Amino acid sequence: MPEFTHKDKLYIADLAEPYDIKKSLLTITNSSGDKLIIDPKNKSVAHRYGNTGESVSVDLTAPKHKDFYQGLVKNAYDVIQEWIKDQEIVFIKAIEAEYENLVQDFDKTLNIAIIGNVSCGKSSLINAFLMRNRNNQVAKVGVQAGVTQKIQVYRLDDKVRLIDSPGLGDIRAENSEVTRKFIENIDVGILVVSGAADASQKIFFDDLKRSCDSVFVVLSKIDVWDKFEGQALEDVINQWKKYLRVDRIYPVCTFGYDPQISGRTPLDIRGVDELREDVELFLENRGKKLLLARHMSQKRKYALGIILSAVTAVGVQAALPGKAVWIVATQSTAIISLYYLYKGKRLTPTAVLALLPVFAGEAVATNVFLFFASFIPPTGVVELAAAITAMSITGAMLASVNFVLSDGLDLDDKQALKINWTVISSGQGY
């Protein structure tokens, strides 16, 4: 706590948590250890505690000592306010340093190659993989054989590209600037095969393995095996495993994207979830999952994943030394991730920290350090209580952010954030 001088004497000012000047007790300690405690609700009377522990009421407005005490209290509050400002600077710098270790690098690129013969179902797989319906397809699907005759480049944004091609050799031969950069940095290769096992596909698979960080093999159009009995599909899968020398084949069905199919016929999507989950797991380990997730038409599960991960993390962090920095950094990272998921834009740590006091309501001043101190139990509180409090606040905060963003609003709509926070934190909507 800060020291200050008054009438050439040294004092220490101490404000009780949550460091709210309007509500917290102020303690002024002199060099002899005597303490003067002022309640902001009644600044005319203070309590003095000596070394022996005796308590004496002091009239701060008494004419004899009025000037002395008024000056003493004013100096104490002034130095406390400066201390709070200094604490916030240190606090924010520590959060920003920790944030750098947590947040995903959105400047990374993501390249996915979908390789397979013409009419093997690559376009339908792309649509199903991105959770698209008939009305918002990414890849054009047609009923005529060979609708996609050439290389198709799907630039989802300036960082994420999918290329649909019969083979990597075709991409190399195309030799444009886009394909040259793509072929040098392929993260994921997906080989799409269909029908009976074909040993010639081993060439395409081996080429993918040499050029990609990870390769997944998909057996598409498994609905054609629905009319067969017994182990027909399983036998075909095993044959493909043998010819390609792989341990895993992803059998999928992506029927229904063709425009000539009746809109009353439901999409038949099978096996794509398993493929998507494994691709996402691979990308998550490389810090690229969100780059792809933001292009999914259904974002709810990704948002819930971000929220649950943050809530779990702060439950552990609440028991750690320096928990304030850890928890606020985790909360900020989650907000930044949610914002990128819905908006495809990066939010700065400064912008996030400016949002946090919105959730404090009228509890404290709009100061990040005070915000945290007002919400999370101080050191000495039972660890379980601190963890429950931290998790509850974090969950409600992030759920509020998610509701606002999923409704198409932006985080500068402070009123919407506050309304959602009030509803969720009261237990009515979380």
C-alpha cells in the first residue's frame, strides 16, 4: 500500500478490497502503528486503534483538529487513487503479456486440398464439411458427370483456401501464383475415393503424404451400399485400407446437394462429423482451428467450446498466485476468440479490457483493476468459493458476449451486453 507524508510525518494509506473509494474502508497508519479507520458512508467520524488494540472514536469535524484531519484524509485518498492507476497499468501489462501466450495467431494461413477423381463427390463433401445447406453452398454441385472438370479454388477469406482438384499434379501444372503458394503450404489433404477399391489411387495418396502435414482418406457415396446386405461396405473399406496402406477410412454420405433433387428431399449427411472433428483436432494442435471454424454455417458448438474451455481454466486459476492476471487474460482471450468466430476480425486486448467494466454494473468505477477486485474473492477466501465465483462470472460474461455476437450485433452495443449480462447472471438465461 502507498506511503505519503502529511505535516512532515509519514503515513500509509490502505483501502479495503474491492478498492472502491465510495464504499471501502480507508485505513491510515502512522509511524507508531496507530490506525485511523474512516467509513466513506460517514466521513465525520473515524475510529482510532492503538498498539494495544483499544478503539477510540474521533470527531474529524471538531474545530480543534478539523484542518489536520481533512488534509490527512484528502492526502490519503489522493495517494490511493494514484496507486490504483499505477496498479491498473501494471495489471494490464501483465495481462497483455499473458494474452500473447494464449490467443490464437489469426495471421496464419490455412490451406486444404481436396483431391479425387471427377464426380467422386468432392463438391458435396466440401458443402457438408462446412455445414452448408442447399441454399448457401460453397462448392457448385451438378447431376451431370464431371461438372467440376478443372481446379476449383475456394478462397473463404484472405487466409483460408480450399482447392478441389483431381490431383496435386494438376495444381502444380496450373502454376498460377495462388496455386504455387498453396502447394508450398498445404496443411490438410483429403483424398476422396468412391466405389470399389482402386490400387491406382495409391499414387495420389502418396503424393498427398509428401506434400501435406496430414492426410485423411474419405470413401464417399456410401449410400450406394445401402441396398447391399451384410459386410459389403465393410469389405470395400478394408480393401481401400489395404490398397492405400492406411489404418483409417472415413465412410461418408453427402447426398442431396444436386440442384435437380427436390427440395422436399432431405439431405443425407453421414460420417462427415467424424471427419470434421479429426481435422479440427489436428488444426487445434497447430493453432488454426478457429481459422476454419469461422466459416462453418453453424457456430454454436464452437462458441460453447470456447466458453467451456475458459470456464474450466479460470476454475483452476482461481487458486493460483497472481490469479487476477491469469483469469482476466483467459476471459479476454475467450472474448477475442468469440469475436473472431463471428466477425472474422481481430479484437485488440485494449478493446476487450475496456469492455470488462460493463459487466460490473454500478459496483465499481470503470477501471479494470477495480472490476476484477470487485468480482473475484480476495486471497484468503476458501479456494472452492473463489473457483465457483470465477467460473460463474466468466460463464455469464462469455455467454453475454456470445448472445450479442450471435444476434449479429457488435460489442460496442454496451446496452445489449449489459441486458444479457443481467439476465444470465441472475440465473434466468444461462
